[in-house]
Amino acid sequence: MSEETKIITEMIVGASQKAREETSNEPEPELTQPLQWPVKAMIGPGLEGAIACESKIGYVNGSKGWLIYRGYDIFDLCAYSTFEEVSYLLLNGDLPTASELDNFKQKLVSYGFLNQTLRLLMSSPVESMNTMSAIRLGTLLMRRTITPLDLEDGNPFRADFINCDEDSIPMETAPKGEVHAIYEFKRPSDDMDNNEACIHLIAGLATITAAVARIHQGRMPIEPDPDLGHAANLLYMMTGRKPTPVEERIMDIALILHADHGMNASTFAAMVVASTLSDIYFSVGSGIAALNGPLHGGANEQVVRTLMEIGGPENVPAWVKETLSSKGKVMGFGHRVYKAYDPRARVLSVLAKFLAETNESIKPLFDTAQSLEKEVVSQLGTKKNIFPNVDFFSGIVYSCLGIAPEMFTPIFAVSRVSGWTARILEYLENNRIFRPRAMYTGEFNKQYVPFDQREGKK
């Protein structure tokens, strides 16, 4: 650890101590033990509260503000680890040895060279595409250029997989079906295994995202530098400038913070597709598609716009009063899961403050953000458990690093692909296709009316 980045570690340790002072040390017993199927759960709209599977990858305790990866507290990982190490941890279950980490890093750099994929991507009108659409396209082009899956011979032989609707055959695995998944596609012998595909996707999505950023700037993509780490390469490929140690460390921490977050919408979308035994590239593409939705990704872009709209700390009280009285939403506050201070926001807040102190153009935004946080928490924190979430400060951090707002959500995907792929691998070990039901509320016993008798009738 260099002297330049030591202060960042100290800030995160300080944020960690404050968080631990405000929470107890007991996990939720009803959500942290092996399941005995079938289970009973109170389920709300959108499957809220439903238990879909077991997982050893990540744990979120919303009432206490905890985020755990494979048993490790997010504050410790941000203070002492790297995104490469965290990605290895999520995929493999343990922290790597020195040789394992070195091998993993070498693969990330090697797999980041996607010249053929980028040539195909640039044949599309990327400069006029939504950035999330462009990186999703790039992910699917990776599938085409580094696997045989898009070729006719690369498809599973139809006689080798389930040949009818899954409702009409035994389910693949326990609790009600076979002990092992027996209805598996027979993949071509030269097909890349899923573990390597995961590393390809982690490396490749960074390259694709950086290329999309460059193309949107009217510039040509830049190849990764073999001498740089993953976070540093991401910034280098996006901006064309090698980052300082401080910038690299902060980007690294931001990627760690977003790597996994329970059974969120994009993770669930990716796992649903994987559960059909589709391939991991299509599965990750589905995760990107879900993250594109404004209810899941993109709030940090709106936070920055809101701060600019407010115009300064002195305008915050009046703006909050008007917004709350009109039942408007304050972007960057509140969370579907957290009823305490989001631990990711605790880390990002100190990073945003640190960066903004030396950035004259961003400092007014951060001052406004601090004032907005104080005002909203004073009115809604104790009363409604509404606190800043991960999006409130992340946009300020990214802006200080020279990243355009349109790239904020793609950066999220660059990180979350580690969690998506890790959870897909884990779920496929005991796969069972996702198959919830809907409550039918339609009619019965309606009489069919021939076409020539329907005119003028509803």
C-alpha cells in the first residue's frame, strides 16, 4: 500500500467503526441457515419475500446495514482487498493465494483484448445507441467471437435436451425431482467451460464498456495495458490517461462495492435465464437488460442532475420542503432492502468528500449533497428509516474520476458481472428451473363467437 492510498484505507476503517457502533452483531436467524424444503414465506407483489434458493455468496441485512461477501464484511474488503481478489473470492469461495491471484490477473488482462468483438461492435451505430444497449450488444458479440454457440453446430443437439415444455416432465433436481440434474445440454467438446467464460465476461465487459465510452466521445477504443490492474485499465481505456494511484484505488473500491448485492432484479434475471440451461453469455445479457430499467439502475445519474438543479447548499431546505410537500422522490435516498444506512454509501461518502476537496467543479455538488443528506435524514431518517443509498454519492465519485453520467450504469454492470456469474455457477450446481405461478383472476365458461359474428362487439 502506497502512502498516497493509505489515507483512503484509514477513511474506510473509520466509516466501518462508525457503522459497527450503530449496529448489533447478530445476523437474521430466519435467513441465515440451511433450508428444509418446502419453506413457507410471506410473499408480496414482485415475489417480495420469496425464498428462491440457498447461497453462500453474499448476504444483505437491510435492518442493520450489513453487506457480506463469502463471509467477509464489505468494509474490510474495501479497505484491504482489490476487485480482482474479490472477483476470485465470489467465483471460487475462498481468497486466492499469491499464485492463484497472479494467474487470475493474467487471465483478466489477456481476456480483455477483444479486437474481433470490438470490430463487430463498431459496425453498429454505437455512437447513437443507449450505452446499456451497446454494452449488452457487445456482450452478445463476445459470445459470437470467442465461443461456437452462435454457430449452427454450436447449438445443443435437439434430441439431447428436454423436448417438451418443462411442466410435462419431472423436474431436474431436488426437492421433488432427481438428485442430480440429468436433463443437461451436451455441449460441443471445444466449448469453453463456465468458469473460464465467467473470467472472460468480467474482463470483456470492462473493455466493451470503455470502448462504448470512447465511441460516444467520438474517439477510437484503446486496448488494455498489460501492466495495469483491472480498475486502472478501466479508467485508462475510458479516458486515455493512466490514472494516479489514488484514482485507481478509488475506482477499485467502487467496483468492489457493486460486485454483489443479494437476489436483486438483475441477478435474478440472469439466474432465471441460466436455470433454463441457456449459456452464461445470454444470462449476463439478461442481467444487463434488467439493470437498464430505471427502477434498478441509473439513479446516480439523476442524483447528479438533481444536485445541479438545486444549485447550492443554501437552496436545499426550500427544495426539500417543496419536494416532500408535493410527495416527490428525493433520488439517492431509501432502499428496497436497507432500513439503515447503506454500507456502500458510507464508503462512497468519504471517497466523494476526499475527491471533491481538490476538484473545484465538483466541490459545489458535494457541498449540496452534504446539505441535502442532513436535511432529508433529519426529516425522514428516524421517522421512516430513509437514508442515503449507494447511488447518492457514487455519481459524484465517478464524476471526479472523469466518467460521463451516461456511463454510470454501465460501470455498475462492469462490477456486478462478478456477482452475476458467481451466483449462476453456484445455482447451476443444483439447478432447478425457475417456475413461479400467477394467480388467475380472469373469467371462465366464455363462449367462442365465430369471426363473422363479432363485428361491432367487444
